[in-house]
Amino acid sequence: MKIGSYLNRTKDKRIYFYDYGRKPGQRPGLGVFTYAKPKTQTEKNHNKQVLDLIEVKKSQTIIEQQSIGTAYIPQHKFKANFLDYYEEYIEQHKVDGNRALQNSFKPLKNV
């Protein structure tokens, strides 16, 4: 697994992606970019922080790949408390007009 990058159409930003291969769907984006030629100190700081974030994501992905087939669950994937996990799940999967998930959480929280 590698991390690749390319310049956008206006050539002012560099966009990063995972490189699992050359077939369709094997290059998902990381969702981050850096400035190709940073002009201000803010842009330079942004680039530095993004590069640090890319290293963290790369490390997490390597740990995930190495833990496949073992009983080890990476810390960034593991929630020690089920209620915290379920509450986060509910927030991410809200549907307007459907309160089934929220209502299923209330009895669990009260126990």
C-alpha cells in the first residue's frame, strides 16, 4: 500500500489517495490536499499538518492490514464502551422522520 498524489486541474493543490493497484476502485481518496506553492504562513502550516495526518492514516492502514486474520483489534477501530459506540453510530446514521435508532438507545442508556 502506497500513498500517491496528483495535482488538481488548476495545479495549485496536490490531492492524496491510497494506491492499492491500477484497477478501478483501487485508488480511494484520502480526503486531504496540500498547496503546491504555499504563499502564506497559514498555507505552510496547513501543508505540514496535512503531511503529519497522512503519516497517521498510513500507519493506521498498515496496522489494519497486518491485523487481518488475528484476534487483534486496532485501537483506532475499537470502542471500549458499547454505549459510546452506539451513540456515535446513531448520530452518523440519522434519517429524518425515523427515530427508531434514537428510541432504541434510550432504554440502554437508562439501564
